[in-house]
Amino acid sequence: MSCGESCCVSITQCFFDYSTQKVLVIRNNLVGTLNRLCQALVIAYIIGYVCVLKKGYQDTDTVISSVTTKVKGIALTNTSDLGLRIWDVADYVIPPQVASRRTETKEENSFFVLTNLNITPNQTQSRCAQNPGPGSMCSSDQDCKRGVRDSRQNGVLTGRCIHFSKSEKTCEVFTWCPLEKEGNPPDPPLLADAENFTVLIKNSIRYPKFSFNKRNILPHVNNSYLSQCVFNRVTDPDCPIFRLRDIAAEAGEDFQTMAVHGGVMGVQIRWDCNLDMAESCCVPAYTFRRLDNKDPENNVTPGFNIRFAKYYKNEVGKESRTLIKGYGIRFEIMVFGKAGKFNIVPTLLNIGAGLGLLGLVKVLCDWFVMKCMKNKQQYIKMKYEYVGDFGQVSLCSLFTYTYSLIY
């Protein structure tokens, strides 16, 4: 037989050969128990954690959301500055709501409800003495530089030093006079009735990957139901109308205490939906928490307040205004969510990754036998064979070795 024919025969034989790894069966209760225990842990991880708890068989998508709010309620006050007065939605929701039968706020995902206020009535643009302070006290006109505009002061200096009181002199300014009244807000709050105001939260969500849409006004909710329901976690969890006092209580806060200086309250809506189940199982979960700082040891500028004014003109056309420093609660509505639906690709990927961990079981058992067993030398001798000199390597041997590396 020629050399060429011999090579062809060798290659043909190698092609139809089958090689397998050498398997050693160790009959040892300790090693066997370790092996089965590790395998059980890996399988429990795959089935319990990956598939059941984390739903590794599902493809997921994050929520896209839109929110609108409608506040309703009436408050009655009687003060020396304003007299007897009714406050409705146009007065206590800042910024004002869009005029309609059921109004909606302009701010995206938030609204501000006035709960307390300091009022400075009948202000006109004129000249008056500044309030006493480190930057406003003076002894002569030379201490008041004309035309200076300090953002921390009330207006533009006129260059005159005048009496604020019999014992105090301050620089004169051109501004809205009389200046804003200073002092703490009233306690109890003027708009204490705000605790009974209600807000309708309309939340629409979408999971674009699954073409799934839903809103928090569920299919069984109708106009008759909405006209009388108020959210209660136990008795009425599907109602999208919330009483402000209940929101504060759910967050562990007292509304009347919070209403004095104001604050920021978070309304969290979570949509976690398993789309392998019926659509009716996908419902919102509401949670509430206070967002601003109320640490008693760090109480500089507590709460939340804004300033706004109501303008008037008298018979001769002179403009005046009522300045209001309003304290209130800002409600931030935050929507979170994730949806999942069965998909073969993540299923195979997660199961494959989990089964790959079974290979670590053999590595762990081999290490245990070679390091901790009494007859570890015998195991090493039977598992590994050492050859000192390969000599000439035939084409068939080379092909077989390459084939075993690949497979």
C-alpha cells in the first residue's frame, strides 16, 4: 500500500472513530452526598429563583405613563385682613387649574394645595423704610447708596436714611409698600378645611413592547361609583379619588401639623403586571410617603411656601395688590412599573445559564476528593495519566485530539 493510500485509510478511520472522556465512579457516601446536595441547590436556584421568583422565562418592558389630576373642595376663612371668605379650586390650587367643569392642573404629575397664608393687603408702588436687618440699618444718608439693587432686600435704594421706628433707622427703598409682613404662619392653619379636599388621579399607562394599555380607572368603575367613592386600602382599593387627609395619614403624617408650614408629599403608583395572566390581574398599587425634610435638628426653612399676588385698580386707575405668602402641600405623583410576558429566548438563555452551573458541581467534588479524601493519591493516579514522550504523532492521533477538543 502506498503512502498516499495509507494516509487516506487513516483519515477515513479517524473520521468514523468516536472518543469519550474517562469516567470514574467513586463509591463514597460523603462525596455522593456532596454531589447530590450541590446538584439539588443548583436545580432549586434554576426553578425557584430564576424561573419562579425572577420569572426568567419572561421578556420584560418598563412603563410609559401620563397623569392628570382634578382637585375639589371648599374652605371657609374669617380673618381681619380678608374678612369672611370662601376658597374654592381657583383660589387654593396653584398654579390655577384650567377652567372647565372638572378642572385639570397645568403642572405635569404634580399639584400644589394652599393650606396656610400670611397676607399683606393694599400694597402700592411707593417709597418706605426697609425692615430692620444686617444690610438695611443706617445712621445717615451716606450709608444708603442710591440705586443699589440687592436681591436679598425689598427694592431699590433711594439714597435716604429714614426712621423705621422711634429707635431704628433703615434705608428707604422704592418698592411695593407696605412691606411684606414677617413672622411665623398661623397655627392652626387658616385653610384647615383642606384636609377634606379630594383629588381624582387619572393615570394611563402603556407597555409598548407588548402593545398593552390600561388606566387606573378600572373597567368596572362608572360615573355613579366615582361620585361617591373615596380610596380606602381595605374597603375601596380601586377608587382613584383620594382625600388629602388620608394621603397624609397613609404616609404616617398628621395633616394639620403638616399644613402649618407646608411640605411635599409623594403619591407612588406601581404597575407590576404579569401579562401571562388575565388583564384584570394588572391593577395599580398605591403607596404614600413624605418627601421633604422634617428633621427637627435641621429645621432651617422648613416646609414649602410660595408667594403670589392679586392685583386691583381703584377708580382713578392706581394699581394696588394683596400679597400672599402661601404655605401648602405639593403632591408629586410618581409612576413605576414593569411588565413581563413569556418568551422562548430569555427562557432558553436563563435555563442554559443555570444548567451551566452544574459543571461547577463536578469541579467542586473533584477538588474535595483530591484535597480532603484519604485515598486522594489513588484517585489522582486513576484520573490523570502522564506520558513522558509522545514520539511521532500520527495524522490519526492528531485528528482525534483536535476532534476531542472541539467536542
